[in-house]
Amino acid sequence: MKEGIHPNYRDVVFVDQSNGFQFVTRSTLQTKESIEIDGKKMPLVKLETTSESHPFYTGTQKSIDNLGGRVEKFRNKFAHLKK
């Protein structure tokens, strides 16, 4: 790679704010915060949600069909309009 034209690609710590889950990966993100892990000071990026807390990945996602029969109630209400 040419010197001076690429962003600094380094290890960065990402923290899930909802549950405290941390993971380290490489990134070019710029941040003002840092954290020390294993005696090494690394940039810190705070996230609102990650795969550890998102309902789709944790299996707690709700289906519209399972929300107390709302879909069935709608279908019954407007069944007479069906041709």
C-alpha cells in the first residue's frame, strides 16, 4: 500500500451498551475514547446493539402472527369485503 493515503487500520474494541458485550476487530473508525484490554490501550467504539442483543440473532424476535391473534382478528373483521 502507498504511504499516507490509506486510513489507519488497527485493532478496535466495540462495546454493546445494552449488555456490556465486548469484541475486538480491526477497523479504520476514528474515535476519541479508548480502553485498556490485556495491558494494551485500544480505541473504543460504543454500539447500541450487536448480534448479542439484537432480537433477530438472539431468537427473541416476535412474529406478527403470534401477537395475540391480531392478524386473524383483522381477517375476520374484513372477510365480508373479500370477493
